[in-house]
Amino acid sequence: MANKISSYIDDVRTEMKKVNWLSKDELMGSTGVVAIFSVIMGCFLFVADFSISELISWFLGR
């Protein structure tokens, strides 16, 4: 059992050395894109939800 755990840990270390990590500039750029997209989608969903809610309320005569 201990041999399997040791082998697993060695394999994880080997694979982690192969990972291509992002630079700080690439990470900051990607984070900015995600943040901006999230704000845009949030605004779109707010407008869509509010519009549909008002339309349904108008149809029901409230």
C-alpha cells in the first residue's frame, strides 16, 4: 500500500513539472476578460429578466 502511495506522489510530481503555467501578465489579462464578460452577462440577464417580468405583469393586468 505504501508503495502505491509513493508511486502516486512521484507521478504527480512528474506531471506537475510538465504543466505550462501562465505568466502574471497572461493571468491578469484573462482575469480582466472574465470580469468584464461577467458584468456584461449580468447586465444582460438583469434586463432580460426585468423585461420578461414586466411583460408578463402587463399581460396579466397587474
